[in-house]
Amino acid sequence: MRSVMVTMFVTLDGVVQGLGRPDEDTRDGFAHSGWGPQYNDEVMGREMAKGMANSGDMLFGRRTWEDFFTAWGRATDGNPFTTHMNAARKYVASRTLEDADAWENSVLLRGEAVETVAELKARPGPDLAINGSASLVRSLHAAGLIDRYTLLIHPLTLGGGRRLFDGTAPMTEFELTGSVTTTKGVIIAHYARR
């Protein structure tokens, strides 16, 4: 059976919306998109590279898959993250996407995410890594399908925005298996389900 691992950039008040660019995710009038890059440093880059080296296949919700395809799928910059993203097998869980042919090595999981991911997880194969895709993570967490989290906890609050957990998450215990603090105060915490 495969494990499902989540990597999520989050603020102290739990916001996961619009990390990277000012135009990334402005749903519901969110005005703070682009809050994350100012916290990038060598420590974070090194830790993300470790995760990338250990990850197997990738798993996305439709919205994040489309955003990542726009950012990485057409890039030819020689960046190791670009090479990894394009070479990895990418599963995208969606009820609305017609196909996943636009981005190489992508496979559409059509239907209800909890059902299709549970079936995929039960099959032999490499672990599944989720980066972002908060809606998908919430659904899979509620169904008990998340095995590990890596949370990059940023030292700021935004006061509003979409949060990792919205009050509907079931009680689930995790064990802290490691942590690193970056030079800019981001705590990178690794958790495994008990």
C-alpha cells in the first residue's frame, strides 16, 4: 500500500491560500496572495530538495494541477524543480477536468477524490506526494487517507483566507518526527499519523 504525504505552506493562523504570486488565488476577495516568497532561504530550498528526492508520484486537485502546469509545465529553465515536476507521474483528482493530456506524465483520476485516491493508494507503487491542493487534502484527511504532513509554518498571520482545516477535520493524532527552523523563522515540521 502506498503512503500519502502532504507538503503545505501555512501561516500561523492556518491560511494556505495564495502563497506564491499576487495573482495566484484571489477567490473570495483574498488580498494577501504572494505572502510566501519573502520567507524563502537556503535552508528551505535544501529541505524542499530532500522532500523532492524522496517523493514518488505526485497527486493534485484540479485547481493546483492547472496552476502548477502553468508555472512548471512549459518551463525550460534547467531548474531541478522544473525537471522533477515535468518528469514525475502526476495524478490529478477531478470531477470536472476533461483530460490531463496537457502536461506530460499526468493521469486523470475522474470521479470522487476520496474513492479514486483510496483505490490508487491501495495499489502497489511509489508513495503519493501532495503539494498544495488544500481542498483535496481536507477531503483525504477526513477520510483518513493522509499518512504524513510536512508543514512549513510561516511567522505571520493574515486574518483571513482559506485555511488548511476549516473546523470539519476529524480528531487525528500525529507524531512529530522531525523539524528544522529556517533563517527567516519558518518552522518546517514533519508529522506522521499515529
